[in-house]
Amino acid sequence: MILVTGATGGIGRVLLDHLLTADREPVRVVARDPDKVPRAVRDRVEVVVGSHADPDVVDAALDGVRSVFWLVAGDPTAASPFHAYVGFSLAFAAALPGSGVERVVTVSALGRRVQGYAGHASASQAMDDLLRATGVHLRALVAPTLMDNLLRDVDGLRSDGVVRAAAQQDRRAPMVARSDVAAVAARLLLDGSWTGQEELPVLGPEDLSADDVDRVLAEVLGRPVRHGAPDPQQQLTALVTAGSSPRMARGLTAMLAAKARGLDDADRPTRAADTPTTLRQFAERVLAPAVQGR
């Protein structure tokens, strides 16, 4: 059996589609609100109701499970990024050695060898270290910025053509579609042959600068597009006003600042997973319909 956490999120929903289409192993999901799991999916999976930070929920969810997709969303109200990622995963890590789980796939961040605090990225890497210490076979899908984050800028793109992100206009870095991350996770969860503990970069097919992103989006959307880097203090204030704890807000801005300095392209891997979706394809299939209200 395969256990999927984060099943109602962007990566989890696509991952479930892959696993159910393959129809090779039974699937169980953990969901705080089972009504958020589409009925067509609920009819084909087991649902454990609750938070996968809860020890009792974890124990129930792991019964009879061989492989786990472990995804931590990073609760913005958490006390800190390390509480959000490492603290959230403590019950799971404690349960692994006594369970029948053989393999775990996580989604994490690039830049492990880069010195300096990078907020949520550093915390997700510490989460992977926690799980490694259990001895389980592990693949950490280390990802750069997701193309799907551009969906947060739909209103700005629609009104004034602005992507509000901290970036160096001419510095290229990888970007990946979350659908590709989900596809890689599905292949690993369905493959019972791999062993050991490794990071597997999911980088997308091309490196892109902010100028490149602006050009591609302008061509697809048919209007000028530009990056408008937010003021860090204003961004921090906006996050706290929206409900983030101060430390989670500072962690997010620290990660974004580290990415702007080159976190995602500082340590080039020797191999990476196949993640073929280009930014143009993503913009045509996903972003443009959202911007244009289709």
C-alpha cells in the first residue's frame, strides 16, 4: 500500500491521478477534511481523517503501508519554519522504525551545500535529515521555484502585467512545474527496487532569468510583463497582516532573498529527474487560462 500525505494540495492531487491511473497498489490518504478529497478519488482510496502531525493519525495511516509520500505544507501560523517542517514530522519519524514502511519520498529544497540561513528551504532540508536518521530508504525531491507560484500573481498580471517576486533580472535559475514533480514522485512510489538515501533534483528543462520569464509570459499573454520586486519590509508586514506568525514570515522572506542571491543555481547536480514541462507550456496550459478567466 502507498500512503499519500498532502493529498488535497497541488502536487498531491496530481500524484493521486498518476497512482490511481496506474492502479498497481492500493492507496491511502491522510486528510484533515475528507470532503476536500474529490468524490471520484474518495471512492478509490482509503481516507484517514486528521493531521499527519498527530501520532495517533500517523499510527493508523502507516498500518500495512510500504511507501509514503511525505509532504509538509509549512503552516504559516507555526511558531517557526523548523516547527513547521521538523516539528510537524516528529511523530512520523518516531513511527517509522517500528513500521513496515520501506521507502519515503519527500519534496524539499535545493541549496543544501550553500552556507547561510534560507528560511523554509533550510527547514525542509532539516526535515529530510530527521527522516534519514530513521534509516528508511529515502528520495528527497529537491526543487527550485515552482512555475505554479506564478498563479499567485494572476491579479497583477491581469491588471498591470507585474510579477511580484524578488529576482535578479539577468541571473538564470531552474523552474519546475509541480505536475512534473508529482510525476517523478509517482514513479518512485510505484518502484519497489530503489534503496539508499539520496537527493533527486527536479529542475525543469531550462534555466530562466526574470527577463526570460517576462519575455515568455508577454508572448503568451499578449501584453507587456515585468518583474516588480516587493520591498522586503512591506512584504514582511503583509505576511503578518495576512495571518503568518512573525518567524514564519521572516523565514519566507529569508528563503526568497536566498533564491534571489542564487540559492537554486549555486550547486549544480550531476543528475536530475526528467521534468519536461517548459515555462511556455505551463503558461499556455495553466497560467493564461487563469489570467484570462477561462
